[in-house]
Amino acid sequence: APSAPSPVIPVESLPKGISVEVKEMGKYTSLCMGFPVSFVRPRLAASIAVLIELLEGSDAAFLKRRLCFETAVARHVQVTYEAFERAGAVLIEAVTEPDGVEDCLRELSAALSSLSADDFTDEQIAQACARLADGNMKALERAEFVADVIGDENLHAAASMSGWMPVARFQDIGREQIRQALALCLRPEAVTVTVLTGEVGDYPVSDEG
């Protein structure tokens, strides 16, 4: 049965301030930094997708290059955007050695705090858009992807964030759209940090860090 859409959750109402949580993992340590994001229209969601592609979409992407190669504080970096009906979240995960958490957190924080749209060239933005467009075209060739899109469109209003962005929406994204995505996603006053480690206890990550 048709249902009225739920109101948008203002991210300003969510808890503020840095929180650090330590949990048990395996051989390596996983450091996850999360940012709440307001509900956005597909146009801005496409800009967020391009931003994420710029951050970790290839070995030359901003965060992979800086954390995995230049400083070598992480073995792997992954950035994802989870969109829900009323809000969303950007999650950045860095996998590192157990004794490298503090260096990894410090380097990741420094990279994000100084990040701006000017750190990306026009060519890099265009290439990121092209990779996403090509990925969507390949996905359209899979029957299960088409079925998922059709089912989602039947469940949600056309104006809602479905998670699927048509190829055309990546064609006119430039530096200004990346600047908007950065301002929306990477809000330091609302960040949450989770550390998954092999040992649970007093972990040497200072408040200042």
C-alpha cells in the first residue's frame, strides 16, 4: 500500500563530537571514520559518488596514494556512501598493522582536514566520472541489477535516493559539485571513529589524536 514519505532527519540533531570505540578483530586492525550525511537528491548523491571515486577509486586516488603508498600507514583504504530514506553516512575504513593505529588515525585526520576541491585536477574529476559511468553501463547489462532498480522504483518515490545514478548524472560534475559534496560529507564536528583490534583494553590513542 502507498505510504507517506518519512521526514528528513537533520544531521544537526545527531550526536556531535569525536567518539572512539575499540573492538576485537583479528590479525590486522581496522580503523573506521564515519560522518552522518543529510538526505540528498540524486544530483548531489552523484557528486558524492564522484568524490568517493576521487578518494579511493584507484591506486592513484587521494587517500589510497597518501595512506597506502606515500606514508604506508595503511594496507588498504575503502570509502563508501550509504544512503537511506531519511539520512545517510560516509564511511572511511583503513586497515593497518596493530601497532600503527595512532599513526594511521593521525595521517587520515590530517589528510581529510586539509582536503579541498582544488586538490583534484579537472582531468582527475573527468576520469572519475568516466569510470563511474562505465561501471553503470556494465551493471545495466546484468539482469539482477535491472531487477533491483525496477523493484526499488516501485517501492520509493521518484524523488527519493535510490542508490542508482543514471549515467547522464555524471556528465556535468565539476569542481563546484565536488566542493559541495566535501562540505556536506566531511564535517569534523560530527565524526565517529571506531577501532577494531586484536586486543581489547586501554588503547594508546590520545584524546588529542
